Amino acid sequence: MSTLTIILNVLAPPVSVFMKRGVHNDFAISLLLTLFFFIPGILHAFYITTQKNRVL
């Protein structure tokens, strides 16, 4: 995981999820979690960005 990804996970979680997965369900979940509850948005972003690539 790069330093940029870690910084984006903390400051703008939906942006880091977008960079990893694009506009998909994970992005929408991250956006909603960040808007309503910031800490769960950060945790979700770390979860998504640390996963191995999966087939969608």
C-alpha cells in the first residue's frame, strides 16, 4: 500500500475506494459511510484498499 493511498484513506476515503475499484457499489457504500459516519468510512476504505484484486 502506497503512502498516497494511506493519506487518501484518512482524508478522503471515497477517493481511495474510487481509485481502487472505480464507480461501483463499494464506492457508494464508502461515500455514504463517510458522509454519515466518518470513522466507519475510513475503516471501509482501508478494508477495500487492502484487499487483493477480485473479479467483479
